[in-house]
Amino acid sequence: MDEKDEWKIPFYNAIRQGTGTIVREDENGMLLKDQSGVWMLDQPDRSVCEKWLNDLDPQEVEMIMVHGETAMEVARSLLKCLSVSRCHTFLWAEEKMPERKKTLRFEQAGMDDLEWIEKRYDLLDKEELDQYIGHGLIWIAYKENAKVGFAGRHEEGSMGLLYVEEGFRRQGYAAIMEKFMIERMMGQGMIPYADVFDDNAASIALQKKIGMKRMKEPVYWLWHE
């Protein structure tokens, strides 16, 4: 995929898995709604962006991922979003899967893992985690019979939910776990990518370490409190 088209990847993944619906589109950008409730917007033309968003009820857009600062400013104003997080998007740009050490065993998380995961991940509530597990989106990593951590992907199509237990950190397991998720997404015909919070230095370093490519422009996640 050409660098100028990399912004399309989140939209492509949502459409590829059958959960994304295009609401507006032109040669420069797109507005999409995912079944998860997440909206996605890329539109560098301010006037077009305003036209697209003026047609929406702000209360119907609880969360939106926006590519580029111009669209972010318009979305924040018109959708009356109170919270904004700046992220960097990293993507696996290679056609072949990454090389991964086979030192960990992976099993799909079950409902008996819910409480354990909930205590370690605070970006989703219990109900949301229950839904993620039910949809097969979270995987547990094991070293022999010990739980090393977990990794997964979000419903709209981005990788995330990466956690390593304290006793297993700084041993390269986070890289193995993310490479496992890259393999799974590629096997499902999706392009692996992850949005990393601007201040998460450890995760940014991890993306670079395993060879993920950083998109030039940041993305912004906006939501109502």
C-alpha cells in the first residue's frame, strides 16, 4: 500500500471483517461507522469535514477515531467531544509474517479468565471485556502452565490489550505476543496496526523493536465523558 493511502488501513480492516459501514466518502477521505460503536474519520478538507459532521447527531457519536489535526479540530467542535487522546499509528507493512520465537503457548481467553484480565486492564470495563472474550478477541500467553499475559485486538480492527505480568517483563515476551497477533490478523486478511498513546514510551519502543512502521500523521481518539 502506498504511503499516501495508509490512512485507509483502519477503514479497510473494519470493512474487511464486515463490521464497518461507509457513511460518507470522496477521493480524499471517508467517514465510517463500525458496529462496535466506533466512528472513523479522515478528511483533510475542512469544509467537507464540516459538511459531513454537521449531518450527525453528536449524541450518537460516543467515540470517534480521527486522522489528522484538521479533522480533529472540526470533530471536537461539532461533536462537542470533551476528551481527546493523541496517538501514533504503527502498522506491519511487510507482506511476510514476522519471525517469532515459539517459547510461549497461546490459548483463546475464556469466561473463566475474565476476572483475571479485568484486574489488569482498565481501558475497557467488565461488560466490554466480556464481549471481547465472547467474540474471541483476547488470547492468553503461557510459559509452561504459568500465565505470562494477554494480547488481543479491538472490535473495530486494531491490535491492543497487551499486558505482561510483572514477573515476566523485560524478557522479550511482549514482542512475541504482539507478533502472534500480527500473524492472526494477517491470517484473517487484515492489515495489522496499533494506535499507541502519545505518552506510552514503552509501547512506542516495542513497535519500533519488532519492525512496525509509524504513520506520518497522528490520529486522535475523541469521546464524550
